[in-house]
Amino acid sequence: MGFAAHAGVALGGPILCFGYASGIALLCAHEGWRRLLAPLGAAGRMALTNYLLQSLVCTTLFYGYGFGLLGRFGAAAGLVLTLAIWVAQLGLSTLWLRYFRYGPAEWLWRSVTYRSVQPMRRTSVVAPA
């Protein structure tokens, strides 16, 4: 691989990341898009919980201690599975945060960090968007 190819690989990811982030920021400037993209905020507030849940689901599906499905999905089926898990996590995150301040892993992390049990439940339920 030549210099140009290495530079493209090294710079392409960060440039795409900033492009996507800028695009989402521009979309959030409009109220309709802001409401449509609100579940992304909920998933972001529960990023550690979602990461751990996704790891648990996928290792259970694909590794030998679970269903052992590694290598049995094509690209299209893998994409559908990925989207299904992602949409489920967006919905679960939004629902969870209506009743609780933090995700379970975030709550544990905060409680350990501050060395005291943090309040978990919301004082009032947030109305659905």
C-alpha cells in the first residue's frame, strides 16, 4: 500500500466521523428532525449499558456457549440483525429513561465513582415524545 492509500485510510475515518456528526447537528437544528432523532440521545445517555447489552446478545447468538451461529449469516442477514438490535436498543433506552435517571451500568458507574448510592428513579415520569 502506498503513501496515498495509507493517508486515505488514516484520514478517511475521522473525516467521515466529523461529516456524520455535522450532518446530525444540522438536522437537529430543525424541530421535526430533533424529535425524530431524540432516541439517539437516549441511547447515548445509556451508552455503556447498550454496549454491554449488545455484547451479551451478540456473544450469546454467535459463540459456542449460546446458539453458535458464527459464520451462518450472510451480509444481508447480518445487516438486518444489526438494524434489529439497534432499533430495539433505541426503543428500550427511550422507555427506560422515562422512568429512570440513568441506565443500569451508568448508575453503577456513578455510584462507585461518587462512593454513594445515586438516586435511580425519576421523581416524575417523562411524557412520551
